Amino acid sequence: MRDLDRIIHEPARLQIVALLAAVKEADFLFLQRETALTKGNLSSHLGKLEETAYVEIEKTFRGKIPLTVVRLTPKGRVAFTEYRKALNGLMRKSQ
Amino acid sequence: MRDLDRIIHEPARLQIVALLAAVKEADFLFLQRETALTKGNLSSHLGKLEETAYVEIEKTFRGKIPLTVVRLTPKGRVAFTEYRKALNGLMRKSQ
DNA sequence: ACAGACTAGTTTGCGGTACAGACTAGTCTG
DNA sequence: CAGACTAGTCTGTACCGCAAACTAGTCTGT
């Protein structure tokens, strides 16, 4: 059954995934600014996306300040494509 | 902020609203078959859509058997259009 | 006449989860 | 040394989706 992937469907994560699909790589602050999520929230959503291996999170340093870089994995990219297809399938019915 | 309408965003209800946008009028059984939801589930989702006045529910009889007909209200139609716009806005970023 | 299936629900209880806000920990800036 | 910044984790609340059980009436077959 072509169902909507709940992990991606959640608006906060949909934003994140859509952004990552576009930019290929983003740091924590950029994502926070774009999505307007609180730190805690963004952190836990990224955690969930990492659990399902849709993103990979690289913790590095910019000088001595921690820098978290997030990237979509191939699996995540596929899932997002599938999600778009499922969504289009739903939407197509409505016209 | 152009956010996604949570009432519509829920997959089950998204299906319902998309179907109603297409057919203009549908009975309970048709919706149940199309969405593959349980009765209880469909019932409560319809209840939620009715609360927000996105659909109107007319309870009539086909002969002596109860027949529930569901229709999208103008408000519901507008909300769905807005939803599609918001979604397209999100998706556009990802290419 | 009666069992079983059908329409169309309501109610209940479980489990999951999004979200804000408080807390931690280290760093740089004035 | 205070205050702001990066990047979190943790906690508690409050909601919500979902299945399953229950209600209530009707029709179908034997």
C-alpha cells in the first residue's frame, strides 16, 4: 500500500528534509533559522531522522565551537522521492 | 507564517478531503472503502472535519437504511487550496 | 421466526509524539 | 567575569491517532 511515510510527513521534518534535498548539507543553526523550531525540537527531530537513517549527522568543530552538519543519506533521498510520489498520487485524485 | 493546516495534514483526513474535493459528495461506505479506515476511525476523522466546518455531514435514509452523505464546505475547499499552496511552497524549495 | 451480515456510528483505552521550557556544557565577546 | 552564543539533552504536558468493543436499527437467507 502506498502510504505516506510518517517520519517525513511530520511538518517539521518535512521542512528539514525538503531543505536538505535542496542544499545537500546544512548546519544546525541554518536549519533552526529556516524551520523556526526551538533547539530542543530540532534536535529531537534530527535524532528521529538519524534513527531511520534518513540523514547523517556529523559533529565537527568550527575552530573550537561545535558545529553540527546534517546531510541527507541516499536512503533518505529515496524515501523523500517516494513520499513525493505518494503525495502526488493523493493530490491527483482531487482534480 | 504559511504553515500546514494540521487538520488537513493528517493522512487519513488528507485522503478524505482530497476525495471530497474530487467528487463533491460521498457517502460513508464509499469513503471507508477508498480510505481503508475502520468505521470508528473514519467516524472520528469526519467528526473533526465537521468541528472545523471543513465538511458538512447530512444524515439521511436510503429507504430505511441510514445513509450518511459528506460534502466539502466552501471553507473546507478554501482550506484545502491553502494547504496545497503551502505544500507546494515547501516542495518547491527542494529542487 | 431467527441468525448473521450490513449501515453507521459512539466510546474507551493504549501508546506514541510533538512541543515548550528548563537544564548542561563549553566558548567567545566586552 | 557577566552575558550571549553553539548545540544539545531531559522532562512534563497535552493531544491525537488507532483499534477494538459496543450500540442500534435493517435486510437477507433458511
